[in-house]
Amino acid sequence: MAHVPPIHLRARFAGSQRCDTGGMPELHLTDDAAADELLSSNPLALLIGMLLDQQVAMEVAFAGPLKIKQRLGSIDAQAIADADPEAFVEVFKEKPAVHRFPGSMAARVQSLAQALVDEWGGSAEAIWTTGDPDGATVLKRLKALPGFGDQKARIFLALLGKQCGFAGAGWREAAGAYGEDGSYRSVADITSPETLSLVRETKRAAKAAAKRAK
């Protein structure tokens, strides 16, 4: 049975964040105002952006949902799940491409959409609003999604807590190092061009340290 979030649970997302789609904030994850607007107003777009964030620059990944919307006509879990797989791959291939690996990533996005339809009534935000969940519960729900391993799930949880107003108990602990304040480890810490540079520098330093350790 699909989990449908009670409307009153959206009150957990308080403060300056926008609440029309479950407490979404004004995000600045790409250099495209329209792409950022979609991420800020559509939880599914944000979740898809996170899924796409691998083997491409972060800005490219999070600009992907806007390309999908423009080419498919909407960002809707049911519509994506029901799309013809071959036609959906073409949506990804159209230049500029949604992702450098259009075939595999189109399939992953459709799998994610189908899981949302089957388990969450097609509602991405239900994952972090249904049942007044704590951080550990949301992390578990995210890790159950297609394409969301442990690291990706923790980063997205940190993004929810740091920028989307999620206040479930223990979210920082569940997110691990990505939940640390001022860590600049991931997309969860990007709020401006300056913080994007800091995140990139942290990643470069981590890669250099890993090479030295070999």
C-alpha cells in the first residue's frame, strides 16, 4: 500500500523555507535559475537530481530534471514510470544530454519513479514527511530506493536537514560526516558560488589524500 503523507506533517518544515511542496527551500545548486527554481519547488526533481549526481559535475546532474521536464512535459513519478523506456532514453540523449550515460541513468530514473509510485503514492516528499520520521528512518527509506546507496542517501538526508528544513530527530547523526555543520563536503553545503568552490576544494583534497594513501 502506498504511504500518503498527512498534510499536517508538513508543518515540520518551518521557518523561511517554502512550504508549497513539503517545505522546499530556495536552492542554488546549478548556474541556471530555472533549474534551481524547479529543484526548489518540486521534491521529485530534487530527488532525481541527487540520483543523477554521479560521474558528472554536480551542476550538470542537478540541471538534469529541468531538461527532463522540458522534453517529457512534466516531472511526475507516474508519467516517468509509464514512459516508453526507449523514448525515455531519447529524452536523456537529446543534446545537451541529461547525463553522460543516458541509457543506464534513464533506466535508473524510471526505476526510482516506479518505486515512488508503488511505495509512496508517487510522492517523493512522502519519504521524509510520512509518519513524523526521525533521521534514521528517513535514511533507511532513502537507502531502499533504486540507485541510492549509503553515501548518496546520507548526502540527500544532509541536504534535507541543512537546506530543506527537515527536523527529524538525529538527522545529523544519521547523515554522518555530511551532516556536520560547515563541513562543505557535498551538495548539501552548496548555497552560493563561493560554497560550491569550497565543496570542490574539499573533494579535491580528499582525492589527493586518497592517492597519497595508496
